[in-house]
Amino acid sequence: MEAQNSKFSALINSKTPVLIDFSAEWCGPCKMMPPILQQLKSEVGEQVRIIKIDVDRNPDIARQYQIQGVPTLMIFQDGEMKWRQSGVMQAFQLKQVLQPYLQPENKTEK
């Protein structure tokens, strides 16, 4: 379990924002998230890492972040939780939430 937690810490400790989808196999609304996250990924590309965490397989992490309902979405950047919400969200809503944390892809010098 310790290895899982240190791996998780390494994951969220990056400049690139990390969107985590805490979910469970048995959760109906959770099954709606993959296509939404796929669409989001196609729009934001490498500017965001999107990770799915099964709360039943990772109970320590779920407990650490007090996940009580799934899906719960969180955004981490530099090891810090920046945003959290439970429930299904659409790609455009997630993109709006992520906007402040995204690095501009190309900075063109003039």
C-alpha cells in the first residue's frame, strides 16, 4: 500500500495538471465518464494527464482523500489539490475548470 501512495504522490506532483477520476466498477454514472474524458483528452492533449482510480482497488487513496461518492473528479497540480467535485460532468465543463491550470502550448515570440 505504501508503494501505491508514493506512486500517487509522484503522479500528482507535476507542473502538468492531473485530472483524477475516482470511480468504481459498480457505479452507473462512472460508466458515463470514459467517453467524456476521451473527448476532453482530444481537446486538451498533453496539457493535462487524465487518470482513473478505482476506489475499491485503491482504498487507502480513497480514504486519504475522503472519497464518499463516485465519480469524484479532482485536479492536482504541483502536489496540491486545486479543485474537486462529485458527479458526472461534461467535457466542456471540465475544460472550463481546467483552463486556469493549463500551460499555453506554444508561446510564439514576436
